[in-house]
Amino acid sequence: MKKIQMVDLKGQYEQIKERIDASILDVIQSTAFINGPEVHSFQKELEEYLSVKHVIPCANGTDALQIAMMGLGLQPGDEVITADFTFAATVEVIALLQLTPVLVDVDPTSFNIDPEAIRKAITPKTKAIVPVHLFGQPANMDVIMDIANEHNLFVIEDNAQGIGANYHFKNGTVTKTGAIGHVASTSFFPSKNLGCYGDGGAIFTNDDDLAHIIRGVVNHGMYKRYHHDVVGVNSRLDSIQATVLRAKLPNLDTYNNARREAAKKYNAALAGQENIITPEIIGTDDTHVFHQYTLRIKNIDRDALAKHLNDNNIPCGVYYPIPLHSQKAYQDTRYNESDFPITNQLVKEVISLPMHTELDNEQINYITQTVIDFVSKSVVI
Ligand SMILES: *Cc1c(COP(=O)(O)O)cnc(C)c1O
């Protein structure tokens, strides 16, 4: 059996090695390292793939979130509602911009922000909602957009884990995640579903005026050379990363399908285990792009399972072990533990199994059998 990795980037590279190697060499020979034609072409190709009017590439997914918020003109003291159960980047940029993060609980089935919790958290100071399409499954955008429209709030989608997912609205419209809210961010970190060979990110919007503002923000607040109209940042996708992304984008749907297939096999093998809750796809298959395959382990010591898997050469991850509201940097006296029953429970139960495009049946069988052996022999707690 091939060595099992949490994320295996080598197989993908080998399939497109000729194109990648040649195009990286071309960039080097062209010396157009920054803002070269590859960046522009990638931007156009991604706009087409997502059916979104504007893609603005930048340096990473965290910058993308920050720049989206700067572009919207959010001001210190404005409240921004986001999920308690997610990666810290989301709340970090809110705090950095001196906005007020308002963390709310999530839904136990989708792991995504709970629209009812959003409703309860809205105050006259609320300006924006940041849903995160966690683990590759879209948040409940039907209801989130309704809430935003009712209360005149911006929606910033954190699409770092969801690129390529389709969202089916109740009225039948199908839209790619990242093209739904007023603005969205994504990350091209190597392990993301569309990853480059270093750091990268992008902002998406259908709003022409906002796109114009953001193009200046990413470039030191310049709209005319050496005229700085707003306080900006320096955040660029470089041409070598863009050329890698151009080689991978045509395969993104194939990559996401491979992840879904692996998830289906995991689900089938683990079905019926009474102490395991397998991930549920809400709606049709194409909504979930399985950035992570995350189980909930009930009545059994999750950390002991993680150790058992590691002892058997199976890497695994706990995303995320601590709720954001309990992190030192983000504690706030306004929060009560009773506001976060689901997140507090999930952090004890979740475990993510290896998930990438190169998993084979032998590996999946070995992983699921090792999980089943452990849970069936474990003492229930
Ligand atoms: C990865 C990730 C980010 C940050 O992306 P970077 O490119 O690492 O800065 C933000 N939000 C979520 C949900 C992520 O998974």
C-alpha cells in the first residue's frame, strides 16, 4: 500500500508535470514575475469558471478577507458576525481592522454558521456577516442572504474551503460559492482544493464599483500611479503561482469529484457504526467539495482514536480543537458558554481523515477498517 498522507500533492503534480514545468520556466524566462500576463489570464479564466464578474488576485486567503472588508468601507466599531467554529483567519482580520467580531454558534449537521444564531446576534451596529463554507459544504446562503437583505448587511463569503461547490437556491438557481454574497475571498494555499505552489488568494465580486475600489486597495491604495487615494495594502499573486493555478483550474471539477468519490467510499464503509456520525451532504452531490472529510465521534475518546490512527501510520487532523470564543485573543465578556452549545460539543467530537485526490481503495479500506477496529473495541464513555 502507498504511504497514506493527509494531503498528497505529488500525484496531481505528476499528471500535469510537463505543463507546470514548462510554464514555470516560461515565467522565469519572461521575467514578468509580478502582474504578468499569466496573472491576468488566470483571473479571466477563474471569472469564467465561477461566473463572477470580477476576480482580484492577491497574496493569500487571509489578505483576501481583510481586503474585502476594507473595500466595503467597514469602520472601527462595526460589528461583523461570523462562525465560532472555523479557522482563526476570519476573526483575525475582523479584529485587525478594529471591527468587532461577533461569534455565533453553528449547525451540527453542516458544521456551518447557524442562521438563527445570526438573527439573534444582530444589533444596530451590525454591518456584515461572514459565512465560511466549512470543509467544502456551502453555508445556508438562502436564509443568510434573506437576513442580510432584511437588515441591510453585507455578506462576505469565506470560500477558502469551498471553491468549485455549487449552491442550489430554493428557487432553482444554481450558483458557485463565492459568487453569491456581495464579495467573497478564497485561498490558494497548496492544500486547498485549488492550491498553488506557495501562497495565493483572491477576492470575487459582481459589483463593478467595489471591484474598482478593491483593485486599488490591493495596490497601496493607488488608482493612478503614485496617487494614494485610500490606505491600501500590498497584496499580489505572483506569476509563477498564477501559471500553476492556470494548469490546475481546468482539472478542478475532476479533483473535486475525486474527493467526493473518496467521501462516498468512507461514508459507505463507516455507515451503521453507532458511535460515528459520518458527514452529510445537504442537497445534491455537487454542493460539497470535501475540503475535509470530518467525522463526529460519539461516546468514545476522540483523542485516543487519533493516537491509534497515528500509531497505524494514518495521519488525521482535528479541525478545530478550540472554539474561537475560547481563544485568548478573541475572548469577550459578552459571550456566555450557553451561546455555543454546538461548537463546544463539536470541538470534542470531530476528527478529519485523510482527504485528497489521490486516495485509492486499498488506503480507504485500511483507514476505515482501522477506525472500525478501534471504535468497536473501545469502552464507551
Ligand atoms: C485557509 C483558510 C483561510 C486563510 O487562507 P491563507 O491563504 O492561509 O491565508 C481563511 N479561511 C479559511 C476558512 C481557510 O480555510
